[in-house]
Amino acid sequence: MVTNSVSIIIERPIEEVFAFLTDARNNPLWQANAGLKATRQEPEEPVGVGTRITETWQFMGRKTEATREVTEYELNQKCTQRHLWGASPIKEGMLLFEPVAEGTRCTYTALVQAGGVFALAEPFLASTLKKATETSLVEAKHVLETRR
């Protein structure tokens, strides 16, 4: 298993950043470049412990679907999701939010574990996912900082 962590500072209030990034219905706005094709969140509102997110991805030439569930939800601080079913090398993902002078520091940490034939390529897969996460967070920053 590999742990990836990526941080970014978004020049917006923590309440706005938290609300945007923890509502999976916004994911297509900032994760399409990583291969996200569709997202379904149940229930749609409110997001909290027990919320389930099912997404369809195009990754490395393959279309996959996976569902994860929110297991921790601390308003304006933390949101953790764990993998429930489907093809996903990310077994758990956690978003942490911290107020900073410039706005909000957002840190995403993922536990990556490849199975089957992909187990040998786990370090490469983890590296690829980390780069995709960095790109997605830059896009989230852009979306949040340019909308009014």
C-alpha cells in the first residue's frame, strides 16, 4: 500500500472550499481532466457520514465504476471516504481543511493499493494518481478562485 498526500492553498474562505470539495456533484467541474465521466451522490443533500458516491472513470484506457462512502465528516475540517465496491486502487481518501492567511489549505491523502495483475505496478499507479490529484486540485483552485 502507498500513501499519497497533496496540498494546495485556495484563496477562498474555508466554508466555501469545504462545501465545494465535499459535495461530489461538483467533482465533474474539477476532476474531468483526470478521467471522471459521471458522478452520483446519495443522498444528494446533506453530505455527511453515510453519504455514498458512485463515479464512472476512464483510466488507462479502461472504463470503471466504483462506490465509496463518507466515514468521517467534520464541518469545515475533514471528510474521509472509504472504498466500498468497484474497481478503484484508492482504498481511502481524506480531505483536510485548514484556515491560512491566504485562504484555505486543502490536503488530500489517499491510500493506494493495487490488486491482481496491477499489484506489481502499484508504485507507478500511485505516482500517476498523485499527478492526477495535483492537476485536479489546481483545477479546483481555479474554479473556486474565479467564480463569484
